[in-house]
Amino acid sequence: MLTSEQREHLVELRRDFHRYPELAHQEHRTAHLIADRLTDLRLDEVRTGVGQTGVVGILNGARPGRRVLLRADIDALPLTETDRGQSYRSTQPAVHHACGHDGHTAILLTVAELLAARRDAWPGSVTFAFQPAEERVGGAAGMIQDGAIEPRPDASFGLHLWNEIPVGRIDVRPGPIFASADAFVVELCSTGGHAAMPHQVADPVMASAQLIVALQTLVSRESPPLEPAVLTIGSIHGGSAPNIIPTRVELQGTLRAFAPELRDRLLSRLRELVASVASTFRVESHVRMTDSCPACINNVEMAELVQRVAESIAGADNVTGDQRTMGADDMSLFLNDVPGCYFFVGAANSERGLDSPHHSPAFDFDERALDIGVQTLASVALEFLNGG
Ligand SMILES: [Zn+2]
Ligand SMILES: [Zn+2]
């Protein structure tokens, strides 16, 4: 599908984004390059500043028809990239495309190029959504608020390059693939007092210890054993000296689940548990939700369509359906409003040392995955527009 010239350009594009990574909602250079390229390709509409630094392009085909949305995330992470002698290493201190979003951006721009070149040959319309701030899980909400899914598409698709599986493989499955993520802060408060006179004062440190243990029962006792859920307390702060009972302890954590009903139930049980443990130990409690993102749930028919296309590109033996993660991705907000499918494109190559985990300083991937990503995403869009 791609000429060797297009393939070279695709790699160059990815390497350029890789050299100049930008953090969430600071993707000004990236957005500028995207908008310029879409304008050069003569899209029917190019909108910038969508959800702060997002870009939306609309491309109409030869005649009216279905509307499909393709999404790529464009932001990088606050990490210093390991120097492995690669010519395209990040030039920005402590910023690194350590999740492959440079690849996603290059892939979607190349899909736009292919579809624009053949616009007389297909019906309907394509919305290209270049989303900022996925890593802070806030970018999709802002884009949707700013009209990224108006006019409303009939289907939405996106891919994630994935170092958990080797290059050449594509993984697609119906149902949940990324979990919901709800970040919370719990405050436990008391009047404070002398460490040697604990009977005079409520102790928020003791309450926090009991609460951390009690919260794990949300997973071990409240969740059905066959339904995945995770609760992690990642931060705890309180106190200033060994002989003082402090006035305040703060816990921060995250709750993950696949099933929306389970998520709702665990969130309400979390509040109940905090209130009851706090009252048992005579401290005051407050729960604040700071960030939330629903689970990424693939539509059954759309997943079948992607699977069919993936088999035609990668071969049936190379299409699997076993990748799920309790990580979160706000592609879920698009999938919540527009039925669709988010899938994984294998990107690891252990022989070449390109298999470091996502979000690690040494993360990099086999660039052959770019070509596979372009072919799959472009074919998925055409298959849907042609009524597949
Ligand atoms: Zn990531
Ligand atoms: Zn990512």
C-alpha cells in the first residue's frame, strides 16, 4: 500500500516528533506541524486549538455516506531518554516519547495522506482527531467539549503501538481492553496532640494504617473474583516529628476496574469505607476524586471489522485477542460516545533490544510497526466507509 518513498517519509516523520517531544497540553510544535500537513493535503476542514492543543481535520469523500473518526494521541512523558546511540534521540531535557505517541501521530498523518490521495474513490467522511494530553488523561474530554465529535461520527477507531507483543502481530478483542481509572485523595484529620498521651486525641496515622488495609477488601471481598479490579495507594503523607500526633494524614490512590457497574459500586463503597473507618477511630475524613476516566470498551461488530482487516494485512496467525491492561487510556471517551474499536499493533523486537516497557527511559520500538499501523488503520476506515 505504501511506496518506499512514503515509507521513508513515515519513519522520518516519526523521528522528527521523537526528537521534539512535548508534554501534555504543551504540544504546540507538534500541533502546528499536524495542522500544516493536513492543510497541505487539502482537507475540507482543519481546526486547531481543539481541547487546547488538539487538531481536528475533516476529509470528505466522493459522495455522502458514513462518517468515521480516527484518533491518535500526540503527547510525550516527563522522562529523560536513555542514550543508546540512536540518531533520533529526544533533544528536549526530561521529555521523551516513551509511549509511542510519536508513532501514532506519524501513522495518522500518513493515513490522512493515503485517504486524501484517493478521495474520489470512497464515500462518506473521515474525522482525524489528533488528541493532546492522553498521558494526563484529560485531553479527550477537552476535545469532545470543543466539538471534536460534531458532526457525530458513526464509528471511531484508533491504535496503540504495543511493546508487549512483537512487531508483525496485531491484537484486537471486543469488550474492555483498558480499565477505568479513578484517582482519589483521602484526608484524615484530627486536633493533633502529644505522642505520649494518645488517649487525649484521635490519631489520623493509626486510622490511615487501618484504612489502607481495609481498602484492599474492595478488591478481595467486594469484587466478583472473575472481574478484574485494582486499588493502589501510591502516596501517603502526614506528621512532622516522632513525638507529635499530627493533625492530618493524606492518602492518594487509584481505583481500576473493567466493568462500569463494578466501578460505580466500588467508588461508592470506597466512600462508605473511608467514613466508617474514620468514625471508628474518631478522625474526620474527606474524599476527593481528582481524575477519572472510564474503561475502553470495544464494540463487538467494530472489533470484528478490525479483526477481519488485520487478518488480511498481518495474516490470521499473527492476529491475536489476548491483550488487556489495567492501565487507562482516554480513547474511552470517544468509544463511549461513538461505537468503535481501539487495538494494539505489536512493536517490540527483542533481538534488536527494542522491547523496553512503555513509560521507561529506554522505550523505543521497531519502526516496521508504523507501516503495519498505517495499512491497518487506513483499511479499517475504508472498510467501514464502504459498508463493511
Ligand atoms: Zn502511556
Ligand atoms: Zn500511550
